[in-house]
Amino acid sequence: MSSTKYVNIARNLVQKHKFFQLTASWCPDCRYTNNIWKTFNVQNKIQSLEIAPMDRIEADNYREAFSIVAGGIRNLPTVFVNGKYWCTEKELHSWESNGTLKQEFEKVGLL
């Protein structure tokens, strides 16, 4: 599959789902993020593309495609809301530390 096809798939996925994340089960930051979703009981609202079972080339192609869609952000997880990049675990950690996580979730309709 060409890189253009991966970018098109990535764009379609983030536009199709109000809440979307690129994730990998081997990624500690992804596990942290998934635990945050569970803590707030919103895990069923988040659609995910799990790249862990993919071969390395395919996973890298998806990571690059989602990085393009996210404006250069290449972290795992990468979270999109309403078709646009919203956050990575960095922002979630910051919001959690600042005590604003619930408010941030409310702003985007997760809560």
C-alpha cells in the first residue's frame, strides 16, 4: 500500500469517529491512556487502531500517516477528537497533574 493510501485511511478513521486513537499494546504511554479512559468510564467512546499485531513495515506506515494527519506529532498514543489532533499522553499527564482532566474531557464531550 502506498503512503498516500495510509494517509487516506488515517484521515478517514479520524473523521469517521468522534474520538479516535492510534495505540499499541506494548506502549506504556498507551496503557496509561487506556487506564485513564477506564477511570472515567469512557473507553467505549474511543475507537482505536491497534498497531501492535501489525508487521513492522505496516505499523511504521500507519505511524507516519497518523503523524501527517496530526501535524507532525508522532507519539503513541495519538488521540484525535472531531477529526483533529487533540492530545498525547503528555497532555493527559499535564491535565491530570493540574486537576483539569475532567474539564478537558467535558470540553470535548467525552463526559
